[in-house]
Amino acid sequence: DGRDGVPGEKGEKGDTGLTGPKGDTGESGVTGVEGPRGFPGIPGRKGEPGGSAYVYRSAFSVGLETRVTVPNMPIRFTKIFYNQQNHYDVTTGKFHCNIPGLYYFSFHITVYLKDVKVSLYKKDKAVLFTYDQYQDKNVDQASG
């Protein structure tokens, strides 16, 4: 048993050994520079049909064909300029609010040969009054 000899030439690489257990996760590195934008993807499937784009409206425009009105009763306007949704009932002289929302009403009356008092009602309660007295040989206007 003598001393070690001089190191010899390097040998050929050996076979790969067995894979060892997975190690612990290391710390995150610095975020790199953003890469170039990619190509557009393929179009997706067609979606379900959406809701109606129709805006629901309620409107009417009416007038009187004769001067005859019954005091203390709704005025039944028989000359219909517009009532496409049929929310104004010609038989009762009442407008029925079928679509919730804010409504704007206006009326214009020519007063001739009689005094006039007109009220706008909401659910059988007066919310507006217009009154005009007839002056001899005078034509007046009332509106609200």
C-alpha cells in the first residue's frame, strides 16, 4: 500500500443518475420588459339576442269638435289628432298611465261667450285649476 499516484486523464461522462426530490421555491425575480402585442384571436361565438331597443312612449293630442261640454264632468275630446297607444279613452275623457314615468300635460282653450273653469285631475284629485271670465265682445285664451 503506497502513496497515491499522479491523476490520470479525465474519463467519459457517466449515465444520468436518478432525479432527486423537488427543492423549495426561490424568490421571484425582477419583472421583465413587456413583449410585443400578439395577433388578434379568432372571433367568439355569437351572443344571445338583446332586449328591445324600442323606447316605450305614451302620448295623445285631442280637441273638441263641438262646444257642448257637461259641467263638473271630464271633457270628452272627440277630435283625435294622435292617440296611437290608445291611452286616452275617448268614451270617458280620461288618460290612463300605462307606462310608469314623468308626464307633461298642456292645454289651451279659447274662451268665447261663457266663463270657463278647467281642472286637471290626477286619480280623482284636482292638481291644477284654470279660470277665465268672459268679457263682453272679447275672446280670451286660457291655458295650463
